[in-house]
Amino acid sequence: MSKEVQVKKRKRISKDKWTAVAFLLPSLILILVFVYGFIGWTGYVSLSNYNTIVPDFSFAGLKNYKYLFSDFRFQADLRNTLFFTILFIGLVIIMGLGIAVLIDQKLKGESLFRNIFLFPMALSFIVTGVVWQWLLNPSTGFNHFLKFFGITPKWYTDTNILAGFEWGSIEFGLPVAIIAVVIAAVWQMTGFSLAMYLAGLRGIPDELREAARIDGASEFQIYRRIILPMLLPITMSVVIIMAHISLKIFDLIYAMTGPGANFVTDVPGVYMFETTFRGNYYANGAAIAIIMLLLVAVFIVPYLWNSRKGEQ
Amino acid sequence: MSFPIGKTIKYLILIFFALLFLAPVYVIIVTSIKPLDEVSLAEMWTLPSTIDFSSYKEAFSKLAPNLMNSIYLVVPATLLSAILGAMNGYVLSKWKFKGSETIFTVILFGMFIPYQSILIPMIQFLRQIDLYNTIPGLILVHVVYGLPITTLMFRNFYANIPDQMIEAAKIDGASFLGIFRHVIIPLSITGFVVVAIWQFTNIWNEFLFAVTVTTSDKQPVMVALQNLSGSQIVQWNVQMAGALIAALPTLLVYIFLGKYFVRGLLAGSVKG
């Protein structure tokens, strides 16, 4: 290659480099402003006295946070979120994995079953909420069948707290009403873990199972010792993704039950919306939002960190 | 190795859960085609004596303007976020530079934030630029917060295109833009289908931005459906018909293009 051509080529490569940066720049600027800048702005609002219609950005320190942590409603929200998250993630994993294993047994009608369990994923949480508020309405819905067995749960209208004890200003324990919301959420999201597990199971070579069978392992042992451990990374992803959905959940609960009596089905997302946009308590709303962000970050930051490191 | 009886039990379990999963569909359909005098809490599960579409008529007349709003919102927002995602994905997979991985992670984080944490400044900003309570305002919001997922999907998609193809095109003298235009775009059809279906479904179904950025006549269909179900005077057969109408576009996409929908769903888990 002659010197001239080489110089020309280098010039072009560096021009391409700049075009590449120019391609990325609009999106990067949008993200920096709309994600990071706005989070900073929300943080600033959360430290202000802006609990009025007229903006008031005078510095309030941690006043709004202190208020929230002593607030009955917010304490109830944290309790509800904790139990909702545990039940929701647990059931989504058990249902998704269980159904995936059954479907993976080379049964007939495999794709029909898969489609039945996956279609709720295509729906809005609003549609789910609208329908399930009737299905779990104590005077109709599933209770028509359950009453044959002599049980008529009060579902989301139940104000009981199971195994409750006084803690702060609330009764800490499992709010029975939250179970109804969990059922609707699990109905909608099981398809996600099912699809993930099915993809995972497809990725495990048949030879591996064959080899284990020849070694005399039972079907149960094959799942217990070989397949489940191989699905662990998928389980991790499902936990992280479901956890962040659960921590920021708003629309399902807003459409299905609202905050509920004594806030038994309230969550931070609903509280934030109502206090900010219905009550004009902007600073309190911002503080709730920042707490939600921190809760999500606890799960997401290590996950992103790990998966980026794993790729390099 | 598996006994017939084991197989029967497996079928029974699957069928049991399948029926449970389909119960809401049954209730929606049966309730929405009942004549008004047969709609009662006690008779939720009974079949209608005659088929009556008047609930659909009523629900549709209430939701029609909002359905149009949703269409005006979803089409441009999906296209714009897909195009920007393709541009980012191309750079982040085929033109990596020092710091590009960090930039990717910085963008990706935006996918996981609770949108409550940007909502107050977002509303103030939209008021400032006169886009509050407008469909273009909502489009802007959905394009920006759709960027992380579309970037991720296209980056993972382009990672499967062999680097040698890019190298070969470079040796032939193709530039950055030429390669994008003549090599990458023609290979991106599936990628665009997957991303477009994903964005279409998500934006159609989204509620938080819709309910905070728009009021009354500018509201997308999910907000209108929520208003319908929250209103005390609307019968629940109309609510059910409304739920089905609002869900129909994404359901149809799922029924006809389910394969691509599932691919999008799997691509949403970071490693893809």
C-alpha cells in the first residue's frame, strides 16, 4: 500500500469513528438528561418544601423522608411491597419452572399449552386489573366454586394481617388482601419465567440426560442434580427482573384494588401517584420515588455490573 | 421410561392450570355478550341465553376516541425508538471504542428505573416546552424511555452478524454509513419486527405516563378503560367488553406474531 492510500484510509477510519460517535450522541444526551438529570432533579425536589401547588424549592433537609418513615401509610406500603415481592417472585418461579418442566416432557399439544400460559404477557396490567377485580370479588368470581368446599375468602377486601404484631405505627405481618393482587400478577407474569425456563431447557443437550440415565439416575435425580443447577443463571435473571417489576408496580394495583381499607393493598407506586398528582405533595412524592429507585438499584446495579463483567 | 399413568397425571396438571389461566378469558367473553338483564354477580359463570353485542357497542362508543389516540401515539413512538435503537446497537456492537461498554451500561440502567423517579421533572419539562397533555409529548416520553430496551435488543441482534462481513465491506472501501445502509439494514428485518412488536405492545399497554401526561380527550385507551372500570354507573358487562376491545390489538399481534413477541421477551433479559 502506498503511503498516500494509507493516509487516506486512516483519515477515513477516523472520520468513521466520529460518525459512529455522532450516531450515538443524540440517544446518549437524551438518556443523560431524561434519566440521570431528571433523577437528580427529583432528588432535589425530595429535599425541598415543595408540598404545595406553588413551587417552593427552599431546602428542607431530610424532613420529607423522616415524615415518610413515620407515616402509617408509607410503613404499610413497605410491608405490602415486601410480602408482595416475596410471594410474587416465589410463585412466578415455581409456576414457570413447574409448567416448563411439564411442557418439556414431549407431550402432545405442547405449543397450545405454551400459548395459553404466555398470552397474558401480551395484556396490559390495566386489563388484568379490570378483569381480576371481578374474578376475586368476594361475592362472585372464583368464590362460586370455592363455596362448594365451604370456603369464601374475602380476597382484596380482607383487612386481616396474618401473624401480625405491632411495629412502628402499623401491624407487621402478611396482609391477606395482598394475596389477591399476587394471584393476578402471577397470572400475568408466569409466561415470562415459563418462556425463560423453556429456552433454558431447550439449551440443555439430550446427551447429558442420556448419560445420566445410563449411569442409573432416576428422572427426579436428573432434574434435581443436573437440570436445576444448570438453570440457576436463568433463575437469577427471573428474580432480578420480577423484583424490579414488583418494586415499581403501580398500574395493576391502581386498576384492581386501589390503596384498600387501612392501606392493605397500597404500594409506594400508588402512594407516589396519589400524593403527587392528586394531593400536590410534590416533595413527598419525590421522596417516595427516590426510595423506590434506591430499592430497585439494590437489585439492578449488582446485576448490571455482573452481566457486563461477564461479557468482557 | 415414563408410564402412561405418569403421562396422564402430567396432562391433568397442565389442563387444570390451562383452564385456570383461561378462566378470565371465559368471563370476559361470556359477560360481554350477555344481555343486560342476565348480568349479575350470581350468574357470572353461566352462559348467556342469547348473544347480545350491545355492550360492545357501548364500550366502543366510549373508547373509540382513545383508541385513535393510542394509535397516533404507538405508531410514531415505535418507529422512532426502533430507528434510534438500531443506530445505537450498530455502534455498540460493531464500532466499539474505548468507553463504549460503559456508555452501553449507562444507557441500559434507564430500562430498570421506576419511572416515578423522573415523573415530576418530566411533567414540568413538558409544560415548559408546551407538550404537556399532547400526544407528541407522550411520543417523546416513550421514545426516550424506550431507548434502553431497543438499544439492548439491536445490540444483541447485531452481535450475531459476523464481524468478518463488516471487515470485508471496510476493505471494499465502504464507510460507516455505507455499511449501515447496505450491510446492516438489509439484515435487520427480523430485528425490526421483534423490536417493533415489543415496543408496540409495551407502549399500547403503558399506563403511568399516559395517566400523568394527558388529561381527558388526549388520553390513550388504557386510561379510558381504567376510567370506565372506576366509574360506578358503568355496568361490568361494558367493562368486560371494553377490556377486550382495549386488549385486542396486542392480543392479535401475539396470536399472529407470537414467535417474535417471545423473542423480544427473551431479549429483554440483559444477556439475551
